[in-house]
Amino acid sequence: MIIEDHDKIEEKQLRERIASTASGAGEATARRVLRGDGVRLASQVPDLEPYVRASSEIFERAYAQRWRIMLEGTQGSALSLYHGFYPHVTSRDSNVAGCLAEAGIAPARVRRVVMVGGPSGPMTRDISWEEVERRAELPAGTLSSPDKELTSKTKTKRRVGEFEWDSVRRAALLNAPTDIALTFADYIHESNARAWRFEQLTRDTLQMIDELERVTEARVSLISTGFMQYASRRLIDRREW
């Protein structure tokens, strides 16, 4: 679908009502579902037509040559149009099954499912960035200053809340992950940013990882330990694949 200017205009009221990015994607998707007049596809745009083809052709060649394919999903599990907390949802299913369906990849082709970070969606226990700084023993302003922790699209201050185990368990049930990628371990404690090996993480972090593996029945195989302090992210890699 081509997102038109009027799609963005139609979604402006969603920004105030449900904190939508108002990118126009939902409105464009709705027009496609209705199959009415004025629907424009990328293949109908002369400048784009040479770059558009059926994804199945590309993937079939990749399967035949035994290439590895990494498919990155969009949004968080709790923002799924079908399984999220309506109306605070995005315009599609953001879980693994929905991502595969949109890409045109058969479920039997999947070898690993990596669930990243924490769930997105309504928060039941909001806290402040100042509180995160206090708990992690980070310098004041590291996260709470106006130019830090902004959303990628609207550039507004991100909300933050307590880690919600029920939401994590629900996301795991919907996606059946084989692996967990835990991000921002330095937000648990600043000393994690200096950890190069698993055993160097703080005791509280190790305890959280152990509980996370029990709740999700998946291995925490990737741990991001540094983001702010270094030009490149630090990663503890526990993968067995």
C-alpha cells in the first residue's frame, strides 16, 4: 500500500486519543481491506514498479540455496490488533504468526523465535525515569533529561513502568520463543554495563534472568549490557546455535 497524505490527516485524532504515531499506516490498511476506489499499490507507481515483486519468489530461491533469513517483527506483542488491549493497538497482528503471514513465510520454515525486550502496551504500574536512575545507581539526568529516552517516531518522552510478569508470560504463550534477548541490562544496575561475561552481571540481574527463563520456558541467550556509555552496544552471547 502507498500511504497518502490524507491517510495521515485521518489519523491525527488517534495521536491524542491512544498515543498513535499517526503515520497513516492504519488508515491505508483499512482502505485496502475495503477494496474501494482510490487504493494505490506500490506496483502501480512507475518509479517503484521495478523494485516490487512477490516475496515468495525471493524466499524460494533463498530456501533452495540454504540461505539464512532473519525476519524482524514490528511493535510489541501487546499491541497486536487481535491479541492486544483494544483500542490501544496497532493496525496489524504484531506477533510471530502475523509477521510470517505478511512476509509470506510458512511457519514450518522457522527454526528460532527470538523474543526481544519487554512487552509494549498499557502499563499498570507507571514509574519515573528518575526512579529508574535511582535503582540502577545511574547519574541524575542520564535517562530523565528531556533529550533522553524519546520515542523513535514522535520524539516524545517514553513512558516507563515496572516489569510486568503477566504480560511477559502472555507474550511467550502467543509467540512460543526459543530464545530471549534481554536489552538494557544496565538499566537494572549501572555496573552491568561493564560486564563482558554472564557471571559478571549483578546478583539481582542473574535472579531476574533465571525467573525469566522459567516464566517463558526459553533461554535468555542474548543480553545487551551497554548502550549509553559506548559507541557500540555490548552483548553477552549465550546462544547454542
